[in-house]
Amino acid sequence: MEEGDKLPEPLERKMREMLDVQQSEPELVMRIIERASRRRRQREALYSVLRRLGPLVYDEMKRRGLLHPVPQPLSGETSYGVDGSRQVVGGRLGRYYIFLSTTLVTLPRGLRSTRINIVFPGVDIIEVVDPTGASTEAAAEAAMMVLETLTLRKLANVEPGLVFIDGPIVDPPARLDPSNSVQAVRELLNAPAEEVLRIVEEYHRLRARTLAELVEHGHTVVGLVKRIGQVSMLSSHLTKIGIIIDGYIGDEDLVLALTATAKSRGNGVSYTEPVEATSLPQDVYREYRVAGLRVYASYTFSRHTLRPYRIEVAVTQGADPGEVIKRVAAAAHGLTVPGQSYPLPVVLAHEKSRIRRGLAKLVYREVLTRASLPEGDPLADTLKALLAGLDE
């Protein structure tokens, strides 16, 4: 190989992995392989169950009218995408910096738009002190969710359309913990401690009212959940109505089995009958019900990549969730371009808001840490080098 030539990335990665194996203790390697073999047998057993279960559940859902073909979407419908991002860097002497951003994407005429508007309503860097570092990620998430909710409020006075949130409607699906959230949210809002404590404790009330205002304004609010996770909204519903699910199989495994069945039969994309998100913590979901909203969920998958995902909608008490989900499923597929797994507003909002780790570390190292001491002073230079070493 000539100097300057590089190995293909897969081969280079394989060589690095083999080197790691050679540098590890042989007994440790053997024990890990034994454990991995056990896990593999468990996964093989799960695949066997799903292989048998998928066609049975698929056929029964079709028979009962619980699977629907995705209709053609309305053409040129106004669509929005909202997402937030965060990165945590630092840690020197328990001092962390949280980089935050939110992005709002507007497609005035859906995929027929000649211009896509992308703005960044919330960009900030906040500082928190956490001696152990154990609460920093939770603090960052709390600050990001408050910032995302404030970004959603900016849609209350624009042209009504489809508002795609990258994530669930009720996010996070639990109350914020004041013990690890107040400091970060106070830094973000620069508000009195009493007001910040109220915002943290009543966060879901604030989010519910914000979404209710958007729905009242004429928006259709959609949560698109890429990682289905260990929820059982659909599987629990199917069990209750007599479609038996062997053992405990969560929604993710079930939807994968349904998707594989549809693909193997050459069937087109479909979506599941919506079910209410009653598996949410009741004290949290109550805030949305008090605001006049119900949250319903359905599953579908990308016609291009077969990647399944969940769509959630926030509807008023008098609305028909089936009709809303039908329209949203059509729009989601209509806005998904070839080669992508998700609607374009979600893809753009996610990519544009993303704060990459390298960017955050570079800004921290070259801007934040250099701002505290003058250049050219030998003592200051040594001190900065020592302090920077604490962050490595």
C-alpha cells in the first residue's frame, strides 16, 4: 500500500476491533463471548415468536378493520417541523456548560414549496454546577424541553398547518424533577427562583396549554416518535380486545413483525387504528386532558426504508381521532422523500438543530476557557493548560 492510501472504512474498523481483542485478557474475551452466545439464543427465540406471530396478528387486525391503507395526501399543505438539541461539555471542578438549540422549519406548500424557511428561535449556552455530574444530563433535558415548548408557542400566530414535533406529544413522559432542573431552567430564562420553580413543577401544564392553543388556532399537532421503545400501547390494546399476544411483547417488536409481514406479502404501507395514550402516567396525562386534549397514537412504516415509527396526535374532545390520524398518516408519507425514513419537516428540523459534539467541545476549549485569562502571560498559560487537562 502506497503512502497516503487509506484502507476502506469497514476494513479499518475491523482491524481496530481485532487489535482491541488482542489487547484484552483471553479469559475476559471468552467470558464475554459466552454471555453473548446466551443473548443470541434469546434473540433467536424472540425472532421465532415474531415470525409466527406477525402473520397471525396482521391477518386478524385486517379482518377487524384495525389496519388501514394510507390514503393519498392533500397536495401543498403547509407543514412545520420543530426539534431541539443539546450537548453537555466541561466538568472542571463540577462546572458544566449546556449548549442548547431549537429549530423551526416551515414548508409553506409542503413538498411543492419553492422555498423552505429555517429559523433558530432558541440558541443558548447555560452553566450549571454539579459536583458529581450525576444530574447534568437531566438538567440539560429539562432546559431543552422548556426551550422547545417556548418555540412551539411561536406557531400560535402563523398560517395553520401540520406541526411535526420530533418526539412524542407528551415529552418527557414524566414530571420534571425540580432538584436537578431548576438551576438549568433558571439560567435559561433568567427569571426569579420562585417563577422558575413554578415553571418546572407545572411544565406539563405549560406544554399542554401551548399545544391546546395551537390546535385552537387551526394547527394539527403531530408527534413523530422514531424510537418506539418499550411501550405497549398497541399490544395492550390488542390483548384487551382478544387478539392474543404470546407472553409480553412490546409495541416495537410487534410493529416490526407487522412490517415484515406486509413487506413479505408485497402489501402497501398501512397504519394501525389509533389508540389513546392511556399508558402515560396519569398525573401527567391529566394536565393534557384538563387543557381539553386527548393524545392518540398509531404506527406506520416508511415505504422507502421499512423503518417503523409512531405518530401521535393531540385532538380536542369533540374531534374524531380516526379521521385526524388518517389525514396525518397520509401527510407523513406524502412528505417522506425517497431514501428517507421520516417526513421532510422532521428530517430537516432534526439535522438543522443538531449540535454536534465536536462543535461544542471546540467552542468550549477555544472560546469559553480562553476567555477567562489573558494571552501571553506564562503563569496564565500554564494555569489554563492545567485547567484544560481536567476536562480531558
